[in-house]
Amino acid sequence: MKNLLAICLLAAVPLAWSQAKAPTAPAAPAAPAMGNSLSGEVLEVKDVQAYTYLRLKTAQGETWAAVPTAKVKKGDKVTVMNAMVMNNFESKALKKTFDSVVFGALAQAQVAGAAPATGPMGAAPHAPPKAAAEAPDVKVPKATGPNARTVAEVLAKPADLKDKPVLIRGKVVKYNAAIMGKNWVHLRDGSGSAADKTNDVLVTMKDEVKLGDVVTVKGVVRTDKDFGGGYAYKVLVEDAILQK
């Protein structure tokens, strides 16, 4: 019996030792919440249309960040304002999927060429854009054909058009590219009014356009769309396609 007990104790020693010495995985860096900031040293820079991706060395470890296009170089010390983390984010421009990316904007005047801290889209540069700022008077003829609607018609009675296709012609008054795999376009055609917010419609699409373009798009009306992070829309037109 004593011999058997000794054998059992000897067998248990290696297991106990391995458990005591087993290294624990390092904790992942805490992800900044919306409205927080992240500071670090730039280790790598990748520019794409409208955005600059930065690999940063921070106090919590290395992480990638994305900000509106800025003149940043390796070795710069930067602070990303209004930081918001997105996991498993795919950048089609870079043909790369990031485990996580911190989206935000560089502190204003911190780096030459940096965009304002609020970014071109509001609190978080990669979050869906909010309503476009006031633009000069726009007068664009209504599209023709089945399902043709003015901007005001879409916005005034969204319940009647929910999940239905519409054809809209309008002028691009705001454009943000490559956000969540799509481009975000604000169109106006001169219909509606700013007072009741029926003069500007948000359209998401894969096609690229430019500010000032007059385009005709075909898409589907969606209502009460919530993208998270405080970005919700009563009505927008999704998955639009440019019409020739």
C-alpha cells in the first residue's frame, strides 16, 4: 500500500509542476469605447482612398487604427480621438481583414494635414455618416420610368415605400467611401425642405461617385435602420446601383 501511494504521489508531481509553470495568455488590450481616445507611436502607414491606416504601438500593445487621410509618418506620436473598435473588419481597398481596428480621427493640428477630430462623418469616421450639411440650391429633374421618385417623396412617406425599389435622380452633396463595405451618398434634387428633413436622402451603394455629380440610382427603401454606435436612420435607400 505504501509503495502504491508513493507511485501515485510521484505521478502527480509533474502534472502539478506543469500547471504551476504553465504561462498564461496575455490579456488582450482593452478596446476603447466610443468617445475615448487612443495614443501611440506610428509603426506603419497604409493610405487608401479617403483614409489612412496606422499600425500603432500603444501602452496596451500594438493595434491598427483608421483615420481620415492624414500626413503621418513612421515614428510620429499620435492620438486617435472618438475611438470606436470594430472587430473582424474587412478593408476591400487593402484586401485585408483585421481582427480589430480602432476607428476615429486624429487630434486636430497634431499632425500636418490631419482632419478635424470629429472627422468628415461626425463622431467616428468609419461610422455611417449623419445628415449632410446645407448645400447650395439644387434643381434636378425627376427620374423617369417605373418606381421613379423625388427625394421628398421617399422621405415624406417611407412607410408606403418600405422594402420597395425606387429610382431617384439627384446631386451628390456628400460622399464617404468604403465604410462597412459600401459608399455612403447624400442626394438632393431640390424637392422637400430642410425644415422637415425631406430634402436630403442617404443612399448606400458599391458604385463610386464624386461630389457634385448628378446621378440616377436604383435601390430599396429601408426604414428604422440601426447600425449601432448611435447611428440610426428613419429612412434610407440601400444597395443602390447607378443607372446609365
